[in-house]
Amino acid sequence: MDLFHIIAEEKIKQAIKDGELDRLPGMGKPLKLDDLSSIPEELRMAYRIMKNAGYTEEETDLRKELMTIEDLIKKCDNEDEKQSLQKQLNEKLLRFNRLMSKRGVQTNSAMFKEYERKLTNNFKK
């Protein structure tokens, strides 16, 4: 053990002795461990860091869908199909930005803010 582990262990033992850990949430209950078996071992640390930072699978899936739709729009030649894809993209962007704003993450997209303002105005009518 290195010096930091020894110091940490001593602090934990002292906190237990002083009763500082007696009223923590979940005291005496089993830990809820994440099942990371479906994630490749080399990506588990990155996944845990992202999850602890507030990123979820829903957000990651939405980002993938946004990128896919944007790629389809770039390669689409049919105007009707392009408009349909743009509508899907706008809906996904709205959903993504609402998800992010719930978490307190501000979106800097002026295009989204303008779109959101128009939608809000339409709903008020």
C-alpha cells in the first residue's frame, strides 16, 4: 500500500469509530452494482466516467440517431424525403436539448433556441 491508501484507510477507520458513517443512506443494505458485463473491458472505465458525469444511454443513443439522420440528409436527393428527415432531426434535437436542460446542461445552439421559441409560441396559440 502506498501512503495515500494508508491515510485513506486511517480516515475511514476514524470516521467509523466516531460514528460519522452510521446514518448514511442505504446503511446495512446491499450495494447496487452496475452490470458492465455487456461493455468491453477496455471501455468500462470510460463508460463509468461518462455515467458519473451525467451521460446516459438515452443521451448517447439520441446523439447516434442525430448523427445518422444528419448523414442521411446530406446524402438524400429526394426533397420530400429530405423534408421528412429534417422533421425527424428537429424532433430528436428538441428531445435531446430538453433532456440536457433537465440535467442543467445549457445548449448553445442558436438554431435550436429559435426553433424552440417558435414551437413554444405555436403551443401558446
